[in-house]
Amino acid sequence: MSPPGDAENPPYSDVEVRLRDEFAGVHPPATVTRCIEAAHYGALEVTGDAHRGLVERIARKHLQVLAIVATESG
């Protein structure tokens, strides 16, 4: 399920571009998208709002943890 927005102007498109660039070679783009979606819904559930900066920080942390787990597992 995608965060709310329209097809021409997704709400976190700039966040997605930054995180895809930051984690290129570490995570596929689909993983970045899923982490942003999870961060969006997690922020809404916990704080009642999903500010862009908060969503980006949560998604980045998820991606960092996933990278650590993948390194330790593999």
C-alpha cells in the first residue's frame, strides 16, 4: 500500500530519490520503497502525523538495520 499522493507528485518522491542513491548497491529500489511506506504508516500510528523529515529518518534507520542484518547473515 502506497502513502497518499497522486501519480504525478508522490508525497515522498524526493525522500525516495535520496535514499535510493544513499543505499544503491546495498538495497534494491523496491526495498527502499517498502521502508518508506512502513515509515509513513509507523509515524502516523505513533505520532498521528507523517512529516517528511520524520518519515525519512525512520526509513533510513530501517535500511541501515536491514544492511547490518544482511551483513551478519551473509
